[in-house]
Amino acid sequence: MKQIHILGNTYCIDTGMTYIPYYKINTHEIVMLDSGWGDGEREGIVELLTRESLRVVGIINSHAHIDHTGNNMFLKQRDGAVIAMSALEASICQSPISMKAYFGGHSLAAVEAHFGDMISDTDIVIMPEDDHVTICNTVFGVIHTPGHSPAHIAIITPDDIAYLGDAIISYEVMKGAKMPYAFILEEDLKSMAKLSELSCRHYIVAHKGHYEVIGSLIQDNIEFYKHRAERVKEVITAPMTQEMLLKAVIEAFDIRIKSIHYQLVIERMMKSFLDYLVTIGEVVVYIDDGFIKYDCVKL
Ligand SMILES: [Zn+2]
């Protein structure tokens, strides 16, 4: 892994898959913005921290996904990191049972096996009305950007560098994303529009890029998600149950389902697009002979 100096005291760890920003509060102590993926990134992150003589004294999480919170407890135990997270995401990460409330399709055992590293003992809870968080005597700006996850936040370093987490994806990720991730698409689109009003010195996107200006990337993200919703709509050729739709979407988008876990992710994402299409009045949902069915609105 290598590190990239962005500006001032703000750096990024490039894990290969992700940029993990960090802010140096002094020569050897840092606040990380997200903690990376436990299984695939822990070793490389530790190697970099050791090489650079850095101690993680704080972590602010943009959201509770396994590739963003996977080293929280490890770094808390190793370096004494204080953990800050938005209230709702902190409550999701409390225990396997609270995570089961979020990842409803998985059994409790599967939640523990797949998402165990997400469990976090959060020290500082960021409330929906908070516009900043103070951690290790350092103030970071907070912008609430729900949608990608229930209470995703963007974080602004004291250097005026905005870390956008997964609220925005890079062009490279767009190219490879068959079913891009959005927990509530309509909220995600609103958050993207909100981010386009930002005026910071620099912007960091977790997967994966850093930019001086971000307006056109945000606009292209909005178009990309809306276009993907259109493609989901095109799959609805007749009244269809969710299971029929899932089969049709997997075929139309050429998605290879390799595990139960992956199918559940695709199903949740497809549902998010369906909910959006129903919300904007392009698709109707109704009960037919005891089954939920979706159909396109006839003009
Ligand atoms: Zn995410």
C-alpha cells in the first residue's frame, strides 16, 4: 500500500481498492476517515502505519459498510482509537443482532460470519443535527448524505478537504458496476445534489479518486443511477413478482451470482431501484392473488 499526500495535513492510504483518508494531528498521531476492510486490507494498513510511524488516535466513519468499518475495533485495541459515527449507523454496528436488523435477509450466523468485523464500540455519536464533530481536540465538518446507507456522512477535514465516502463513485467504478449500491436511491440522489453545492479545496471519493473540482462527476453519478433505474424498468415486460424480476435482471445485466451473500446484495439493490421507480410513478406495485407484483405504468 502507498500513501498519497493530498494537501496540508491530509493524506490518503491507497489500498488498491479504496482511498482511506487520514488527517495528521501531529507528527505521529492521525485521525482516519474510515478504517478499511478487515479481511483484505488490515495487514497492508498496519504495514503502512508501522512504516510511517503513525498511531491511529481517532476514526470517523462515513458509514457502516464492511469495507469502511472493518478495522475499527482492531485499531481501537491496537492504538486506542476513539471512534465517531453517525447515530443510526453506530446503532447498526452495536452487535450481531443489531446488524441482523439491517441485513434482514441473512441468518444471524451468516451476519456474524460476513459482517463480524463491522461491530464497533462507538465513543462519539454524531446526531442528525450536528454539522461538525470534535475528535482528539480537532474539529471536522459533517454533511449528512443519507442514501448510499441509512445515515451516510461526508466529512470535511480542517484543511477544507471533503471526504465523500461512497456518496459518489468514480468513473472507473461506474464502468464496472452492474448494479450500483444505493440503500434508498431517492435519498442518495438528493444527497448527491446537496454535495454539488460544496465548495472545498479538494474532494476524495472512497472508490476511488481525488479531485479539485467535482461538479461534473456528481452530475454524471446522478445520470448514471437514473439510467440504471431506466434499465431496471426496461426489464419489466409484464406484471412480475420480485423473484421473476430478480431472474430477469440477473440475465439482462449479465450478473454472475456466486454466493447466497451476493444474491442477497443484488436483490437489495434491485429493490432499491424498484422502490425509486415506484416513488417517481414509473412503476406500480400491487397485490395479485397473494403475491406482490410490479408493472410499468402505462401512459
Ligand atoms: Zn458503502
